[in-house]
Amino acid sequence: MSRSVMSGMPEMSVKSAFAGMTRVIPVVFKAACPDCRARLELSAGALRLAIGASSRTTFYSFTCPECGAAVRKPAGERIVELLTGGGVRTLRLHSTV
């Protein structure tokens, strides 16, 4: 017996779950370049998130579209949550010890 029948709730197809959705609004992240001081709006594809074993090894990075600088900034728990929820590609760093 399926879970939905047991719970009394009707089964929902993917098509019906997304019925009425006409478009997805892309997520935009605000950031600043420490080199040229540009205020930026970046798509999820422009950012990378690296999650390490500690707060010192967890960071996000991007290339400044204004000056071309490689930017790396620390990412606390809230930033990690926002970036992963917004579709930013994530790399999990593993300890070699």
C-alpha cells in the first residue's frame, strides 16, 4: 500500500505539483569586489562554494566581472544556507588526515 493511500492524501504527479508555474525567477546574489570596490549582482553560476571542515576552510569565490580579480570570501552557516539554496555549485573539501 502506498504512503499516500495510507495517509489519506491523494498522490500528486510532478505535472500537477508544478501546474500554474509559468516561469522561474533566477536568484541573484549581491557581492562586492574588495579590489575595485564594485557592487555586483551575480547569478548562481558565477559563484562557487567550498565547504571545509571548519569555518576557516569554508568560503565562496567568484571572478569580479568589472576588474577580473579572483575574489574569495569566508562563508558562515547562513551564507552557506543561502548559496546552496540558491543553486550555487558546491565543492566539499575533505581532510587528508
